[in-house]
Amino acid sequence: MTVLVCGGAGYIGSHVNKQLHKEGYETVVFDNLVYGHREAVKWGTFVKGDLRNTEEIEAVFERYSIDAVFHFAAYAYVGESVQEPEKYYYNNVVNTLNLLRVMKRHGCNRIIFSSTCATYGESERIPITEDMPQNPINPYGFTKLAVEHILEDYRKAYGLEYVVLRYFNAAGADPEGEIGEDHDPETHLIPLVLDAAAGNRPDIKVFGTDYDTPDGSCVRDYIHVADLAQAHLLALQYLQNEGKSSCFNLGNEEGTSVLEVIDAVKRVTRKDFKVTCVSRRSGDPAVLVGSSEKARKVLGWSPKYVDIDMIVKDAWEWHQKRGKLHESRIIASDNIDYIGE
Ligand code: UDP
């Protein structure tokens, strides 16, 4: 079975690509490398291409017999989405329509789509379940919600089969140390705290300590990227076994505050660093914790790396290794397919 991994050079996509390969799937990774990294595509065939260009997607479907698609390719900076909504709607929504059009033309009707807890906005109840209202509070969340609706409409009209996976806070790195998180610019808490621990930044800023939470800092549900990857494999098998199109939360069901993350980093790295409390970052809900009961029951998902220290440990090991990789610019094996060049 051959699967297309759009955005497979990015953080979560590259981990899913690795898992797919381990389970014996043939993968074709399609990525424009705007935010993805060529070095992260160590498995399968790599095609440099852009979902903006329908002909480039066509060329992949002409050349390979694609049975299912994983779609990770999206912009995901919440703040930027507020400043430049057009960029987000085009990239995340219009480009997805391009992909769906080509899939339809080639009779490929299975897709696993990366969505987000940001589609829920400010939730009234915690933990968040899939049936709760979705009221995003930023354009990024709206783009993901728009695609969720598009998929459902395509299902009804054209028989598309989909699984929507709503991630909570993806964190950690490949436990085997081959790939990990590498955003530029980096805005996520754990890699930034690790930067402070490594002495690459003078301090870590805590955005708000006056929230209505036990220690005043924001609470999030951090989920190990390897556990996320496993859920994607199960989602594919679910569709292969004629499972009905559906949406699933993917989180640990455990809330960890910003200050608790900082403590975990200090414990794991055995390094001390400066912590500066600053004002709130706009658009941050106080608490985001999901219920993943549906994914456990229906997909049979069972996260393994549930402890925040385990998540931070893998992130730290990768963080140290990545510094060295950046110095040597090691490139992955020669698995590139020059479609369209
Ligand atoms: N955060 C922080 N300092 C930072 C980066 C993030 O205090 O330098 C907080 C942020 O306000 C949020 C939590 O850490 O409450 C997780 O933020 P992140 O950007 O990692 O993920 P998000 O929850 O926005 O998806």
C-alpha cells in the first residue's frame, strides 16, 4: 500500500512517515520545504512540490498509485494567522481543495487530516470532548475548522472517507533520536525552555501567571509526537477496515502548567536558568485539556509516553543532537524524486 504524506518533512509528518515505513507502508512525502526539512525525510520517496500547484500534485498521482493521503501541510503560527489571514486561508484551505480535487480525479478517497484543539476556542468544560462546540478564536483555528467541514461535505457528496485528528500540544521527539522538532521561528514552550537550559537564550518568559489555574500559569495537554504518530497508523487501519468517517481528539488527558513544564525541564536537564514572568500572550485560553476516550475506544489508541518528564527527556536528547546536525548539515539518503523539475 502506498500513502502520500503531504507535509511529511515537518515535525509531526516526519514522525508519521517514519512509523508508516516501520509498519511496511510505501510512502511518498510531498513537501515544499518552506517550513519542513529535507533531512527529516529519511524514509520513503521525497517529492519537492507545492499544493498551490495542482499540476505538481497531479504528477504525483500519475506516477504513484496512491491509496490514502495524510495531510499535514499547513501554516500553524497562530499570531501570524491574525496578521496575515489571507496567507492562512490560501495555504490551509485553498491548497487543501487542490489536493482533494486531484484525489477525487484519481479515485483516491481516503484522507487523514491534521486538525487541532484550536478549533474549539475557549471551551466551557474540561476535558474537551469531540462533540463540544467549535468556536475558534483565531484564523488558524478557522482554517482547520473550514477543512473539517469541507471533508464532511465531500463525504456526503462524493463518498470521501476521512479521519480528522485534533491534536492537543504535540511535544517530544523520536525516542530513537533520528528526528524531532525544528521550527524556525520557534514559538513553542518546550523547545524554548530547552533553549534556556542549553544557555542559548537568557531566560524563559512565562506568558501570564494570573490565570485562574492552580499556579496561575496556563495549563496544556502535552502529547508525545511518537504517540501521535501511532494514532495516525491506527486511523489509517481504521479506514482500511471500513471505519466510518470521524473526528478524534489526541491528547494525554493530563493538564500540565507552564511552570510545571519549566520544573520538568530543570529536573531532566539538571540545569538552572532564569524564569521571567511577563504579561499574558493574547489569544491564549487558560486551560486546554482534551478527552481522548473516543480515540482509545474506537481506534484502540493507548499513549505510551504519558509522563511530562518522558516527553521532555526525548525533546532534550533531540535538542542536543539537532545542534550538532545543524553544524554539519547532514542530508538524508538519496531518495528524492525530481517530479516537475
Ligand atoms: N508559553 C510561555 N512562554 C513561551 C512560549 C509559550 O509561557 O515562551 C506558554 C503559552 O502562553 C501557552 C503554553 O506555553 O500557555 C504553550 O504554548 P505553545 O506556544 O507551546 O503552544 P499552544 O498552546 O499555543 O499551542
